[in-house]
Amino acid sequence: MDGTIRSDIKPGMLVNIILKKDQRSGALTEGIVKDILTSAPRHHHGIKVRLEDGQIGRVQEIIETAPE
């Protein structure tokens, strides 16, 4: 799954995000979603999230869904 639809993303999910500084290189950062920062239902560049380690970026892919 890609990360362009807000309702697909939940806190606790393992995702790959692209940080602002990595947009040119395309390097991805893996982490667990802490907060969802985008309020729109979808965003063509990816939903902006804060990871548990504090990094902020746009979701490029969802690796693992959150445990129930």
C-alpha cells in the first residue's frame, strides 16, 4: 500500500517515509507512526506523519499494519 490515503494510516504502523532532506535522493526512513499530521483525506505526495523517534516525513509505503 502506498501512503496517499489518510484512512489507511494508523498510529503503530510500520512505514517507510521520505524526509524533507531526502526528497532529492529518494532515501527512505523506516519507523513506527506516532502521529498523523496531514488533515486532508488524501495527499498525492504522501500523508505527513511523525514517527516514534520524532522524525517527520511523508509516507511512501506501509510495511506492516498496526497490531489490533
